Amino acid sequence: MHFEQLEKQLGIQFKNTQLLKQAFTHSSYVNEHRNELFSDNERLEFLGDAVLELAISNYLYNENADMSEGEMTKLRAAIVCEASLVEFARTLHFNDFVLLGKGEEQTGGRTRPALLADVFEAFLGAFYLDQGFQEVLRFFERFIFPKLNTGAFSHAMDYKSRLQEIVQQTKNQTIEYQIVAEKGPSHDREFVSQVLIQLQPVGEGTGRTKKEAEQRAAKHALDQLKES
């Protein structure tokens, strides 16, 4: 059964392998195998949606003591949106394991964003039922939280405004951003921004646009200030 390969890739082992199979079973597959006892992943997706929200909320609450409720809500919404879940599912190669009906397969269901986002949530629901919330958090610590730590969702947060507030609150100092490098060809450009407080560099960030680079530099500066 090819799900053993998935377990190996993820470094986990389901106690109830039927739950894992159900998480990857699309309704189109069930419709084409009515004589067999298959269940689709829709109920698991419902549960996984709640598990996902709690795991992300738990992380944001514990890791960002200075973040307001509004900021946490905005960032969580960006992390649990369909595009992010599709990215998580693709990174983990979940699309290779989905059980689809022939029609759905032929019309490109395996790459359909909504379907992949649903599979990711269904997997979380199945994993939660099989091994509990602590194991779900360990899974997130290995595969999801590192993406958040690298600033993959910095577009959802206005780190520049937060840095401005913090610096002005404490010292009322000046903040300046400089693009210190540009990398890559014109169609695939990357910018490196540096943020300076009182002309002293305190953070650096890279992005596809100058604005994104500045936001990541501000986030880096905030992380540095937190540690100091």
C-alpha cells in the first residue's frame, strides 16, 4: 500500500491506517467504488480545519507576546488560507497520494488547489484522531512552523509599522531603509534591504520586491530587539 511511503516520508506511523487512507480519498473515488467500503475525506476535513486553526493560534499566541489580537487574527487568516494550505500540501507531496475517480483525475483534480487544501486539512483531522493534538503540534514543528519563522508570511503583517511604534515608544529614534543589493536577472530579481536605527544596521531582509525586502528586514530587526 503506497501510504507506507507517505508515512516514511513524514517519519510518522499511523495506528489506524484506514484513517490515513480516508484522509486522501476524494468523493469521486468513493462514487466509482460503491461496492467497496470506502469513506471520503469530507468529515475529516471538517475536523482538520479546527485542528489547524488551534495549532496556528497556539503558535502565534506563544511566539508573539507583543502581537495584538487583531494582528494575530490577520496573520492566522493568511496562514490558513487556501493558497498556503496548497503550498503545504505540495511541499509534502500530498498530491501524489490522493485517491481520485477517473473523471476527476482526467480533468486535473490532482493539481486543483481546493482539492489539495481539503486533503491537507483532512490529513490533520486523521492525524489528530489517530495520535492526539501533541503529535499534531510536533508535525507542525517539523514541517510548518519553520516556514513561518523564515518570514514566509511577512506579506500579511506590517512589520515596518510595528518597528516604528516600538522604536518611537522607547527611544524616539529615526528609522531608515536602504536597498543594499539586487540579485538575479531582471525577470527574477531579488532585493536585499537593510534597516538602520540611528544609522546603525539592525536588520536585513530579502524579497522579490523592495517592499517585501523592507518588511523582512523590519521583522529581522524586531526579532533582534526581542533577544537584546
